[in-house]
Amino acid sequence: HGTTQGRRQPTFGVGLCGVAGWRLVVTPGKKALEIVNEEGPVASTVFDWESGSWTRLRFQVRKTGDASWRAEGRAWKDGTPEPADWPVHLDLVTEPVNGRPSAWGTPFSGTEISFDDLLVEKVSAGTP
């Protein structure tokens, strides 16, 4: 949950696979939902964030083959149905490293960013 102040908006997201891993980021200034690594955005899709309302995020990294993995994410406004598809995804050719999950935000708007109901689950190989 975050709010806009003037033309400034917060950026927030969740991460998997530690500090050097992957993050699913809502970037309202770009109207984007992005998968980001330590070098910057590597995949994105259009996402219209609404100031002052809760936004739900789901992010997973799963094995898709003998030597392939996929990072995929989705976001939606609280109170609306969760999308069935994964609008932003990235195919990986190297095995993700083990690391802690994270939640983070950058309050560019100068207002608070709130997180609630965080849940981390193991995803089975091949799970869509």
C-alpha cells in the first residue's frame, strides 16, 4: 500500500533468491510491473497502479526443465480477482541461488509504504 504525493510515486516489490536474486517490482512512474536483478530491469509489462489502494503481488521462480527455470510475476488491485496468467516472466538458463525472500520499497513520494500478509511457499517443479 502506498500513495502518490504530487507527481512523485513510490516503488515497491518482493524478491526471491537473496540479495543477488530476482525482484518483482511495481514502478508506477513507468506504469510497469518489472522483474529486476542487480543490474536492473530484465522483463516488464504494463501495469496501472492505483494510489491509496492495496496492491497484491505474486512472484515465483520455478524449475521448468532439466536445466531451465522461470521467474514469473503478477500484480492486481486488492478486491479484484487474481489474474490467471503471469503477465511478466523471464526464462533463466542458470540455476537460481538459494537466498532469503524479501519485501522492500522506495518512498519517492515521501509517504509510507505498508506491507501486510506476506507468505512464502515452496513451488513444486513444473507447477504453473
